[in-house]
Amino acid sequence: MNATLSCNELMRHMGAGAVVVDVMTPEEYAAGHIPGAGNACIYEMVFLDRIAEQVPARDIDLVLYDATGTTRSAELARERLRQAGYTRVSVLAGGLAAWRGAGLPVEGDGAFVAGPELRDGSYRIDTEQSALEWIGRNLGKRHHGRIAIQGGELVVTGGNLSSGNIVLDMTAISCLDLQDPVWRDMLIRHLKSDDFFAVESFPTASFSLNRWEKQGEVSPEAPEGTFTGDLTIKDVTRPVSFPAIVAPRQDGGIQAHAAFDIDRTLWNACYGSCRLFEHLGMHLVHDMITLELFVVTRDVRM
């Protein structure tokens, strides 16, 4: 049995009693599907259970299709079903898009919208939903915590993220892994002191976004790209560049995520660096720290 079928071949299989299953989301299936096709979303953990409800016999002629045939959705579904013991599974080449392109009938209410798009304007950062998380390490352990975002905005121009700024509240450094309040408070005081971030003198840090570059062919739902801008910690400003994902939200806002490493000593946070001090023993701290940025915006000012 062929692994892929053309639209004409699928019609012949359907005439011979093949079961056809749309593997996209229920919302997309409701908007448009091949007449008579069932639905079992490959993105759901219960995918195999849904198939078993519709196709209890493992030797039946089963044909799968996704939206466009350009991603692994239908092929992954086929792999899962082959592993589960289904012996006659094929995929419609080109998915529902090919079926439509051939002028063949489609059932559904036509109401599915692929997803929101970035609208031009200035988006205020939601400080309650946004945060910067950090991880610091030494030879024997690691600590992680959070730094609150005090404010900022992201600006979209021509449908693309063009600039922005994020202000961090360094006075709100927290540690999330130490449960003993004495040790936790001691570490926070350590981080706020001149050993690291000198928070009394520099209560905020900031990132100014100068450029956003998308990477090749990217999903409109969550385009991957690179942030380039200036990171200011204490009295030092340095250029940085790191990968990030930016996605429009259903409520009209924006959601962004990035995870990257920086060498803290470049911003004069030098405590415990073996490149700068000797015979550190238990006081050695790795120079590289991991930062993970979560940004949510909700309103847009045109």
C-alpha cells in the first residue's frame, strides 16, 4: 500500500470503503473537512484513543490528511498508528489544501481562523504576567529565581516587531529553590550587594530592543527570530543578540519568550569568578548565567 495518495487515488480508496481521518484540531475540522472524514487531532495525547473509537480494526484501509501536507502532522500520525499495529495507513499528499485545489467538495462551517496577526502599534507590557527568570551555578549546585519586570513596551511596525524596551526591578530579585528562609534571604542579600548587582545604587536594569530578525520560513503562529539590542546592568551597557519567539495572542496582545546565557562579569558582577580571582574554593561561581524572559502584552496603542 502506498504511503501517500493523490486526490484521485483517495477517491478510489473511499469508494472501496477506506476510512478517512482529519488529524488537525477540532476547530479546523469543523471549519472544513473532506466529506465523510472523521477527526482525531494528532496534537492531543488521546489521539490513539480517538482513532480506536473510530477504527477498531487494525487492518482496515485508513487514510490520514492534515491542512497542507507541508509539515509532519499527518506523517507523525501515520508513524503513531503504524507503531500501534495499524497495517494499512496512508497519507493524502498535500492535505486538505490539495483537495480544495482540485476543486473537490468540502464540508464545514468555514469559520476557522488560522490565528491572530501582529498589528502595528505600541504594546504595553503586562508586568504581572511578565518576568525574567535566572539560573546561577557553581561546581556543586545551582540556584534559580525571578526578577520582576517594572515596565516597558514592544512596538510593531509593518507587521513585524521593530523596537521596544524592558525595565527590570532589581530590588525584586527572588530565589525560588531555597526553602529555608534564612538561607534564601542570605542569598538575596548577596545578589543585591556590591558582590553582584549593587541594587542600592542601581535599582533597575534594562534591555532596549533595536532590531528583530525573523529566521527563514517561520510559523506565523510563533515566529522564531533574533533579538538584537542593548542590555544595561549596573553602570554597564553592552550589545547583546539572542534567539527569541514572538507570537500574537488571541486577545490582541503579544507573547514573547527567550532563553539565553550572558557572562555576568562583562557587567561587573564579578564575585567568585575564577578568571578574576584565585583560590576561591567553595566561593567559586560560574561566570555564565542563564536568563529566561517571559513577556506578555495585552493592549495596543495605535
